[in-house]
Amino acid sequence: MPRFDLSFLALLAGTTAGLAEPEVPQFTPVPLAEHIYSGGWEHYVGGGLAVFDCNGDALPELYAAGGENPGQLFLNTTGADGTLGFTPETPEALALTGVTGAYPLDIDSDGILDLAILRAGPDVLMKGLGHCAFTPFTDLGFDSGDHWTTGFSATWEGDNSLPTLAFGTYVDRSNPKGPFGTCDDTLLYRPEGDHYRPAQALSPGFCALSVLFSDWNRTGRADLRMSNDRHYYVRGGQEQMWAMEETPRLYTEAEGWKPYALWGMGIASRDINGDGYQDVYLTSMGDQKFQLRDPKVSGPVWQDVTYGFGTTAHRPYTGGDGRPSTGWHAAFGDVNNDGRDDIYVTKGNVEQMPDAAQKDPNNLMLQQADGRFVEGGEAAGIASLARGRGGALVDLNRDGFLDVAVVNRRAPMEVWQNTGATGGNWLLLRLENVGTNSQAIGAFVEVRFDGKTHLREVTVGGGHAGGDSGDLHLGLGPATEAELRVIWPNGGTGDWQRVAANQRLVLRP
């Protein structure tokens, strides 16, 4: 098998001198009614955040898991001046206890976003009725059973009228030999016509805390990557990727998959180096892992480049606690609109683990011109020392600048508004597909500016127990226009079109 070409790392090592530091964005706290993710050991993990527009005003709401507290919906009440505001207004259907996380998606393709709600208990598929009203789906044949669910992803396969759903489960609470070594299987729900078949167990399961469907090889088929927690599988387990064939199977070492074990918490994907393939960032206890996809081989090969890019984020950068960090939710995004993607990670001790930092600030790693990353969380104003869990890096007021939200364990949820002080041009892109799969899950958007092509894949899943269904955001730096095209999920490719910067566009086939 060809070896991954790391010569560019040597180039990076020799080009750091004289490069300007990335401009640090400034964030201001947003007043918020109290919401706390709490509970016993079944809620040490989870605490996800779903970000989506449920009332049609183009401003995304926040639905936060509560654990033993009820889940809570915050309506986006941003004013005409762009100042972020949220008001709690939770419909009875969403005020569930036992919620570990949630993901928005349009399950029935009616143009109204629904919710997949993960729980320590039966998971629930909630149908969106419009005006932020919800009711459980009763006609899909979905039967969750009583599981401890901590991961979720969805994709459309073929011409199905319903999405394929994957629920990543954690420890089997009913196993008397547990909790160590008693990981439950991930459950796969594939549709048959207008309903779901019984769940298919993807075995062996190694306590998945994050799962993500992604067309990693650009072949038109999304496979399922899983990040697993070695704390409970103890031995014999690893990270996994399932080939979504008629009968799903695990990729093997013979195909290039590298056995890899970590305290896997979250997955984020993004083409960072512009080669057209998705790279990944994996959160963990201790070192976080940044891996580049090898474009020269057909197999599922990612190369760990964490140290070369300065993205290990293995110890707190402030707070006075030098013990190893614990990473949870991760997201890529250009927070200063300089045309380079940055990395946001929520951090926090599992509970009172003595070998891990108790004061563990969230990370905001800014990408430099040489491709390496430098920490900017404290200077940006988001260095909270609460126990972070789920999070979001999303433009919450549609001003073209990414904002930050985080759900905390046993501490109030926090939201910060990006003041936009760095300037920089931007685009917001919303895809609307025709017929089924209204969100165009599985589409790729290619955007060209400044002599480079930037890629966005439309996915549902990953992160830690929550995700967003907002606009695709691109920082353009000084570029005042860009060219873009969409590769739609059915394989059709749109024409390149030139667009002006600093606008929100709705793209349709």
C-alpha cells in the first residue's frame, strides 16, 4: 500500500517564521434562562444540543438535553439589531427526561424539520408540525427498545423514501456483569417502503459515543464511522468503520483500516487541506486526534498528524490545572472569516476523575496561514471552566459570523455571540432538495475563491450527542466573490456559478 505523503509537514515546519498570527475573534456572553444537564452515571456522557429552525424565520432554535432534568427548547428571539436572544418555550412533547441528545433532520421529507431524540431509555422520533410543535411519529414502525443511546447519524440510501438511521449505544445497563466490558451494539434502522424494518445490531459494539455517516471516498455511498470509548470496552475494541453494503461489514486492515483505540467522545469532519476528501478530528481523554485522509489510496486510510498541526489540545491552557484534558463535542468552522477553518472543542471532566483536569476550558484552535493551529479560546472570551458536553459552532443570528453554544454538566448552558470584529467576507448556503431528502443529506458543495477549492459535505451526525441543521458557512477572507457548485445526492452536478460575498443563498437542483 502506498505510504501517506507527509512531506508537506516538513514544509510547514520551515515556513512558520514571519507569518502573521490569525486574528482572534471576540465573543460576548448571551443572557440565557438557566438550563442544566444533570443526573447520575447514566448522564456522565451525553448532554447534546440540537440547533435548527423550527418556526420558519431562518433563525435557529436550541434544543438542549437535560438528563434527569427535562429537555428544553429555546426560541431564537434575536432582534433587528442582530443581538442574540433566546427564550425558553418548550412544548410538552419535548419536555422529556432521560434525554442525552438530539439531532434535527426531515425524516418524512415534508419540508419541516423533525427530531431524533436520544435517551437513557427508549429513543423517540419526533415529527415537526411547524411553529415549533412536535408529536411522536406513530406510523413509521420505529421501535427503539430501552437503551443508553449516545450517538446518532442518518443518511439516505438509494431511492428510499425514508432515511437510514444509526443509533450508537453505550453500556448495556441490563448486563449484571457490567459496566466494564458490557458495551451494547449500535442499532441500524433501514427502511422498507414507508416504514422501518426491525433494528439490525452492528456487532461487535464497543460503546459508541459518536457515529457519522460520510461519503469519505466520494463514491456516492456513505459509510458509518464510529468513535468508541475504551474506558468501558477495556480491551479488544477499537474505532470502527462499517461498509454500508446490503449486509454491513467492518472495514479490515487488508483494506487499509488502521486499528486504533482511544477514549472516543466525538467526531468532526472537514476537508482541511483542499484535496477533496474529508479529514477527521476525534475527541478523547488526553490527546485529541487530527487525521488526514490519504487521497492516493482507495481504502479507508487516515494518517494521524495531530502533533504536526498543533491540534493535540491535551492539557488545559488556562485555569491552573495541568492534568490531561477531556474532549467532547468537536466542530470545524471559520470563526474569524479569514478563509481558513478553525476547530472548536468542548471540554470537561467526566465527573470527578482524579487523573483528569477538573478545570478544563473549551478550545478554540485558530488555523494559521501555514496550516497549523494556535489556541485562541481565552483571548476570544470563551474559556469557560464548566464541565462542557454537547456544543455548537453555528451562525445563530445570520450575520455571517459563527457563534458558540455549549451544554454543561451540573452547570448552566452557555451561549456566546461572535461580535464580527475581525471583518472578513462570508457566505451562508442552504440546500433544498426536490422530493425526498429535502435537506440534501449527502450533497457536496464546492466553493472556489483565492485560488483554492473549499468543500462542504451535508451530513447529519457526529459531534457529541447533538448536531445542527443550519446553513453551511464559509469564511472568504478578503474575497468579494466566489464560484460554487453542488453535487447533489442523486449524482447530478450543478453548473459553476459566480456569487457575491456577504449573502445567504438558497440552492436548489
